[in-house]
Amino acid sequence: MENPCLGLAEALGLSPSVKRVALRRPWRQTTPYLPLPGIGWALTATSDRLDPPWPDLLISSGRQAVALSIAIGRRSPRTVRVHIQNPGVPFDRFDLISLPRHDGKSGSNLVESIGAIHRVTPEKLADAAVEWAPLAAGLARPLVAVMIGGSNRFCRLTPDLMAGVAAQLAALVHNQGVGMLITTSRRTGAENERILRQALAGLPVFIWNGTGPNPYFGMLALADTLIVTSDSVAMVSEAASTGKPVHIIDLPGNAPKFQRFHDLLRDAGITRPFRGQLEQWEYQPLDDTGQLADRVHERLRQRIM
């Protein structure tokens, strides 16, 4: 929830003050429907404090932040408040709401995105390409970056599926001579990681072991083409912001709204299914974060005037 807020702030050229909040009972369970008795009273002892002077711009995300943002708006009408994700209350309680198109919502102050709001920018990728250049040293071209997520409450990455994907990846390296960078996630699971590493053992492949600095931005920057599992809208959105071919490994069980997201990207020519072969194509990179930043700039100018 924090990354989209940071991504928007950075797109606006701001260095934000980050507040991580936690509500006490019963407001934690009933927000945003039960009115807060007061901002300070509703926060736990471990929560960051929310005190004046109130900011010109407040970017929030997550259910616990909804009632707090509304309460700050009552105290500071000049504050432009943007909420990322569905707040669960009428949208007109905020200046702007950011939601992906696949959520199927509408509103005069809704800024629809195709994918997730994130922190990947061309400038960051350029810096990452320099910082992480040694990661690709000695690896063949084309260089393929593989981002593997895992099971969540909708999708399932089973050992059988992982074995099939791992065999396809090994074939790309062995038969086509591509270079490969791979990162997994905490949701991948130990058994699936074992299957992946065993299938690729002895091949010139880099697999991040989860220790040290995260090479994710470097992988996005250095790769010629990307392979991403379908479980994470954020991860697919970040890949689609690069303008590089994005191949999707479909994990079964996606919820209808997330399937709509993948259908939209595929129909727009942004992504293609991964079937064991690499393809080349071009598309206009996603810039949802930049477009949201433009709307926020506009609202800030209106508020100042």
C-alpha cells in the first residue's frame, strides 16, 4: 500500500513525509464507517502521530487511512487529499480517487488507471542499469528477466506448474542461448524454489537468493524482454511501464476483476502469454502514475487559485 503513495509523490517531484498508521479498537474493525472520536485518540501507541500543521497534499492508501484522511480534510479544507484504492465510502469525500479500470467503478473525481500506481520510472531504470550492470556481465543476449510471484488468495502456483515453467525456462537457456535473470518472492514457496533451482542447475542463470540489495530495478532495466507471473497486478504493471515485451505466465484461479486487467493488457497489445518461446513486439509503455500526477498538479493549482 505504501509503494503507490511513494510512486505518486515521486512523480510529483516531492520528498514526502511518510506516516504509517494503526487504529485502536473498535475503530480498526469498523473504519471507515464508525466516526473517529479524534485523530490522536483513535491511533495506537505504536502508530505514527498525525498533527498539524496539515499538509498541502495528503496521499493515502488502505482502509485504516480512509477515516483519518477524511478527519484531516475537515480540519484543513485547503489540503488536497488523494486516496489510492477503493476507500469504501462515497468518492466525493476526497479530492481524487485512483482506481484501476478493472475495478469497474465510476465517479467525477475518479482517475482511472490501466494498472497499478508504482515507483518505476525511466530515470530510475537508467540509474539502475548503471548500478546493476555487473549483474549482466558474462550473460548472453537477449537477456530475459523472469519475475516469479506465487500463490495468493486467488491464484495457485503448484509444484506441477512450477516444474513445467522451469523446464520451459531451462529450454530457453539451453536451446536458444539466452541470458536469464530470475527473482522469486516470499509467496513462491520453498518447494517451488527448489524445483526451479534444480531445473536450472548448471546453466548460466542468475537467481536472486533474497539476500543483499534487491536487484529488481536492475533486472527491469537490463533485460531485453520480461516474463512475469500473473498473480501480481503491480508486478505486471511495472513490467509494462518499461516498453519491453512482457510475457505472462498464467496462474490459474484469478478473480474476475484481475482477469479483466490481463484481458485489457493483452487486447491492447501490451502483454502476450508465455508459451515457452520469446516474441518481439512494441507498444506504448504504461504511464498511469504520470497521468495521475498530472491530475493532482491540476487540482493543486485549482486549490491555490
